Amino acid sequence: MRIVHGLTEAHAVLRARGEATDDRTAEDAVRATLEDVRMRGDAAVREATTRFDGVTLDTLLASNQEIEEAVTKVDASLKKAMDVSASRIRAYYEKQQEGGFIATEEGAVLGQLIRPIESVGVYAPGGTAPLFSTVLMSAVPARVAGVERLTIASPPRPDGSLPPEILYAAQLVDAEYVLKAGGAQAIAAMAFGTESLPRVDKIVGPGNRYVVAAKRLVYGEVGIESLPGPTETLVVAGPNADPTHAASDLLAQAEHLDAQPVLVTWSESRLHAILDAAQRAMETLPTRAAAEASMNQRGLAILVDDEHEALEVANAYAPEHLCLLVDDPWRLLPEIRNAGGIFLGAHSMEALGDYVAGPSHVMPTNATARFASFINLRDFQKVIPLVYAEPGWVNRIGPHAVTMARAEGLEAHARAVLARLEEDA
């Protein structure tokens, strides 16, 4: 893990991290796949799945029978855990619900309507393990928001089936369609529609660089929630932080491919104690190879002068996950401006948030927490303004609109207002 001393060096490292990260190579590689799926539909998705995943599919969608059979294969304790997770996510997002508003003033009604997006596609990565939790973390908020039609897409296994856990999660959220495809071809199928699958209005969920490149290229055809990069956690560790706790939080992120674990502290002795604890813990970790690669290649340990400098670094880094392992973390909240999610205190580990705490674990990465948020109801809703005007109200404010329109050289705008003023004169 690279050790960085002081704010100046820390800011230099963070600036380098914030440089352009567009993967044009991946974009070039997926353009042909997207266009092929747009033109040829199911056949193109099947061919791409054979080419990239080595799987030949007869049908692209998981049938009700497949889902029902898969559900019986999910371990009972895992089913219970997933049920608890879905229930807690639903309860959290139900608290976030808020309707539109209607406000009246003399001669007018102004307001806004909240309407759900009609159809959403959720991409659940496969790779080394099926991320069924991503289905729950994305699809449950969509349902709470009022989305009518859900499509779940995930890469098939070598035998052409989807993991039972993915199918059970799809059943928990009552998905209308379950697509047995991954990569750019899955994104294209959801964005453009095929013979088997109606197009969606928005696509959410993380994926590899080809999935991210595909989401970037279909944006405009459909909405997307973000262009997620590798996961990251920044741990602010005070002088009294338990080294084992801090090390475990860093390693929980490091075991993801290309993850970036970051430690910030103002205690040099605590820094070395945490790094030593992490090294010991890695020796017995089944995912040691991935964790060690992340720690050695992308990990940072930043030593600053005090807790205020630590938060300055955290705000500049704008981490996906910000863990505050300090005494009385609540007092630091007013200073935090940029974070995907905040985890306060020794027992608020981010790993709990990945599964059962309630808020979605789909959070902004790569410093996009400066302007973006975790998946919330607004990702699945549209806000539509409402205006109703009576003649007297138009007479009062209309002349100002005429003045502004003519100042911008838009005479037809001005005359549209004037026509009403003349009618009401």
C-alpha cells in the first residue's frame, strides 16, 4: 500500500486519479455489438453470447419453470437472508417517498407531478460470482418508486442457465423479464429491444468496462443512472481506531477486482498498526490474490496532520464509501460534502451496507460523488411541472414575458403572450 505524506502529496495523487478515465478501447469494441443487436435482435444477442461467454442459448429469457426450479436450489439460510435484505431495502425506500405538490396563488395554480419511469433494466454482473445483491439493491427501489416493468439481465453460466440466486432475487422483485445475457449485448438488448424483449426506458447497475462503455453509448436512447468504475472505500481512522476494524474494512473492498482501498489518519503509529493488521488478515483470506493486488497496486495510506485535514482529503477524493472510525463520528458530519455513502463508527461497517442495512449499495464511484448520488427513488421517477393560468394572472406577469422574449429576439414567443393579453383586455 502506497504511503502518502501530507496534503500536498495527497492532492497530487487525487488529481491524477481524477484525470480522464474514458475507456475508448472498450467503446470501440462494443460499437459493433450494439449496432448488430439493434439491427438483428435476438440472433445477434445469441451470437455475441456464444462469442464472448462461450454459451449457446436456445432462448434468451429465463422461463417461469426455470425460475421455479432454481428457487428450490437456493439454500434456505440464503433465502432467509435475501428476504431480510429485500424487506429492509423496501422499508428504507418507502420512507423516501414523497408526492408532488399543487400550490395556488391568485389566478394561477403551480405545482409538480411525480411519475414513475415505466420500464427499467437492471444489470447484475456475473464474473467470479453472481452479484444477486445488486438485483435487490437496484430493483427493490425501482418497485417502490412505481416502475411497472422490470427486466433483469445477467451473464449465463456455461450450461446456459442463470445462477439460482439471481433467479430467486428476480422472483423477489417480480421481474417481468429475466435476460440470460451479459456484456454489451445485454445492454443493447435492453436499450433497443429484440424479438424476445421489449426495450426499457432506463438501465441501472454496475458492470465491467464493456458494460460501462455500452451504457455510455446507449445513453440518449435510454437513461442510465451512472457509469460506475471499480469500487472504493476511504477509511478515516482516528488515533483510537481498532486496527482490526480498519483493516477489515479496507480488505472488504480490496477483494473486489481493481478496487481502491484508502486509509487516512493523523496517527503514524495507527497507520502502521492498521497496515500490519491488514497484512496478517490477508494471509488467511480466500480472496487473497485479488485483495493483495488491490492493496499493492491501487491502495493508499495517507498521513495528515489532524482530523480536519483528513476530511479535506475525503472531500477531495469523494469516495464511494466513507467510513468514519473515529470517536464521536457524528460531530464530523457537518464537514462532509462529498461521499456516496457515509458509515459512522466502529460497528457501521460498509460490508453490512452491501447487503442488509437498507440503502442501495449502488453508489457513485471515481469522484462522481461530487455531483451524483446513490440509487434513490428519483432515479426511477420523473418530475413534471404543472402550470394553470387564469386571465388576470396572465395580465399581471405576461408583459414581463413579452419584454424578455423580445430581448432574446423571439418575437413569436412575445406574440403568443400578447395574443392572450389582447383577448383579456
